[in-house]
Amino acid sequence: MGAGDYVVHEAMELLSFTKDITIYTDGKELQVSEKFAEAAKKFNINSKAIYRIDGNEFLQKIFFKDGTSEDIDGLFIAYESPSSVDFARKLGIIVEGNAVVVDKNQQTNLEGLFAAGDCTGGFKQIATAVGQGALAGKRMVEYVNSLRIEKSAL
Ligand SMILES: Cc1cc2nc3c(=O)[nH]c(=O)nc-3n(C[C@H](O)[C@H](O)[C@H](O)COP(=O)(O)OP(=O)(O)OC[C@H]3O[C@@H](n4cnc5c(N)ncnc54)[C@H](O)[C@@H]3O)c2cc1C
């Protein structure tokens, strides 16, 4: 669901799972840059204004203001442009507000995945980002080395 480059980008990501993808623009005209114009042709485009979405355990149906409806298996929101933490949310990384949650080693809740700088919230300054980045880099090296040691012990 969206009406710009971002929605086409996200739809392309889904192509490895299914070819049955519709872009819902919610009454807007799909406006994509030259870069995404060709890719956009791969998808069904539905420009009807959305009235409501419905389902039981999972999302099942999308209703339009003109009284029609379509069956759906899921809906991904891709309005405007991605925020810096959208990527994190999709990976299942814990995010509070607009900040990726990290421990004192800059590690997220996903082992081996580290974050630093503005995306972690707090004092948004270059010095903070560089300092956190340096620590994250060091801990990443240590993490990768620990995997090598575990592997060589097998
Ligand atoms: C107007 C302004 C003035 C500032 N003045 C100062 C100052 O005087 N002194 C100071 O210390 N700090 C200042 N800051 C803050 C400083 O710019 C930031 O704290 C710092 O740049 C953070 O660095 P970062 O690497 O964490 O994030 P960023 O510098 O924002 O870098 C993140 C990068 O990731 C890219 N990105 C985001 N999402 C994705 C994605 N999904 N895929 C690929 N790439 C992605 C972005 O395009 C960006 O290039 C200022 C900020 C602003 C906005």
C-alpha cells in the first residue's frame, strides 16, 4: 500500500515469495521515478480509495469506498519514504519509538547484529555516532572471531 517509489521497491522484495502482488494506492495516482517505472509494470495496480481492511486471525479482505472488495493474504504499508528503522522492524529487531534498542556493546536483540548512531536514538551528534560506530565495529570483529573459534573447535 503506497503510491511512490518506496511501494514499488517493497513489492519487488516480495517477488521472491509470490508473483501475485497488487499495489493499492488508496485513491492516489501511482507516481514513480524513472528508476522504478519499468519495475512498476510487473504489478497489478489498484487505485481505488480504501474503506476498510478486515479479517479474523489474519488479514483477509480489503474493502473499497465504491462498495467492491478483494481477497488478500497480507498488506504491507509503504507510504512516502522509508524511515531509518523500517528495515530494523522488518528484521524483528526491537525498536522503541524511532530508535533501535541496543545493549552496552551496541548489539541489538538479534545476536551478531549491531547498530550505532542516530538510529539508536539518544544524543544525535557526529561524535556520538562515531564513538558508537567504533565500539560496534570492535564488537563485530570479536563476534565474528568467536564464530571462527567455535567452528575450528568442531
Ligand atoms: C541540519 C542538521 C545539522 C546538524 N548539525 C550537527 C552538528 O553541528 N554537529 C553534530 O555533531 N551533529 C549535527 N547533526 C547531527 C548529525 O548529522 C548526526 O548525528 C550524524 O550524521 C549521525 O550519523 P549516522 O551515521 O548515525 O546517521 P546518518 O548520517 O543519518 O547516516 C545514515 C545513512 O543511512 C542511510 N540510510 C537510511 N536508511 C537506509 C536504508 N534503508 N538503506 C540504505 N541506507 C539507508 C541514509 O541515507 C544515510 O546516508 C546535524 C543534523 C542535522 C539534520
